[in-house]
Amino acid sequence: MALGSEEVMVSIDPGTVKCGVAILDYSGLLIEGFSVNRSSFISQFKETLTLHSPLQCIVGDGTSSKALISEIQENCSIPVVVIDEFGSTLEARKLWAESEWSTGIYKYVPLIIRTLFEPSSLDSYAAWALGLRFLKQKNDTMM
């Protein structure tokens, strides 16, 4: 693996204009998150595959997911797992609030106030939420 010895996955929140991408390890730790324009997705996705060497790709089943999955399968050799995307935006908001506001005096700011500072794009957090959902489902079936 290019960046380290940890095993990672890539998770994608597909959209018509842009996609959220999250690289996370199998404990759920976010390694990298970013948004990419849909028009340049495959070229940037290939760079991500080279850089991180993920074992699998998790894709939300929402907006334009079928076209994106086909594009990935035609251009890349990585196993793709489709996961239910329902409620991932709410989970993304919670992840954003927890990761960006969890230290120092910021942790005492009420959630309603935090939402005033929410970024315009939660795409990478939604992708992270989908990856975490996949890990939870995987762990639930193993028990």
C-alpha cells in the first residue's frame, strides 16, 4: 500500500454534480475525505486507488449511483458494495459536528449553534457515514 500498511476502503456518496469520497480504515477512522466533480470523478478516483490501495469500494444507492457504479466497474478493478443511503445526510451532519467541534471550548457550543457554521458541502462526511454504516452491518452479521 502506498501510504501505509493499514487496510483501507473507499466510500462514495454519489451525486449528479459532485461526489463525496472518504478513505477509512476498517475501524472506521477517517484517513481522508474530499469532494470531487462528477465530470472528473474517474480520473481522480484512479489516483485515489493508486495512492491508498483500498480493498473495496462502498457506494451509496442514491442519486445517479447506477451510472457511477458502471463507470467504476468499467474503468477500475475494485470490488463494489452498494449500501442504502437513506439518512446519510443527517449522519454526515452529526459526524461533522463531532469531528470539528469536539475539542476545547467548542464542545460546549450547542448543536443548534454549530449548524450555523455547517459547511456548504457535507459530501465527504456523507461518504464517511456510508463507510461506517457498512462496517456496522458487517459487524452485525458476524455476531
